[in-house]
Amino acid sequence: MTKDDVICMASKAGLTIGTNMSGIALVGSPAEIGIAHITLDEMHHFADIVVAAEREACAKWFDSEEDRPFYGRHVAAAIRTRGQHGD
């Protein structure tokens, strides 16, 4: 997962992305000048998006190559199903 991927997911979660004067990326909405703030609900939503992206990346890996074990597609389906149930 790249820095750009994480920033894109943060945007999907509704977080504000900016850069401070030192060039450090900040995620959240400023509660006070110079402080990045993320509510607990925003953090949970962001974490859910990251987990879903990682789960899909794992499933795609099992789906992607012919040299995966014969059960690879079954594993990919199980990973995706688990994600649908919120596990």
C-alpha cells in the first residue's frame, strides 16, 4: 500500500488531508491551529476502509496467478465472504 493509497482512503473516509509548513502530511480536521484532529468515529471509518482494501489485496493475490495452489480461488472467496460479514 502506497502513501497515495492511504491518502485516497483517508479522503474516502471523509478526512481532510493537508500539509503543514514542514511538509508533513496531516489527516483530519484542525481542532486548533497546528493540531490535526480526528474523531473516534472518523478513525474507525478510516480503519474499516484500510482493512477492506488490505483484504481485497489478499484476495486478488490468491486469484491472480496460475501457479497458486489449486485452492487459491477458494481462499480468495473465503477472504471476500469474511469481509462481507464484517469479521
